[in-house]
Amino acid sequence: MQIKEVLQIIESSFQPLHSKAESSDYEHEISFRVFGPDDKAIYTSPTYRADHLLKNKHQLVHALDSARNTIIGKGFSLSDLSAEWTAK
């Protein structure tokens, strides 16, 4: 997987809400924010090491599941994750 793919996966994982994923530190780190219907941030991720998310799909799924559970716990509804890339 390439870093661009990971960023796209993250940004598509919180539908129907809007999210923005970014790489920093010369693409060594990845973080993301999810925005509510009023465009205010409702979740800000910790910073993840890009190499962990790129090399280990389970790390990425865990990061997304954790974020999604937090957002759902705040009362927001999210679409299901794409089964094609979350399959083990």
C-alpha cells in the first residue's frame, strides 16, 4: 500500500461525515480529523507512524475502528467500512 492509498482509505471511512487525513514529517507520520455536520472537528486522531499503517493493515483497521467507535459513541451514524480492504 502507498501512503496516498492509506490517506484515501482514512478519508472514506467516516461517511457520511467529512474527514481530512494528512501526512507530515516527510510522510513519516499520519493523522486525521473528522468533522460533524456543522464542519466542527468531532474527532482528532493521535499521530500514527506511517510505516506501521502501511506495512500492517491490522494497525490501520484498529486505528479506524477506534476512531469510529468514539464517533459513534458521540451519537453520530457512520456507513459500514469497505469490506474489500478490511478483510483479513
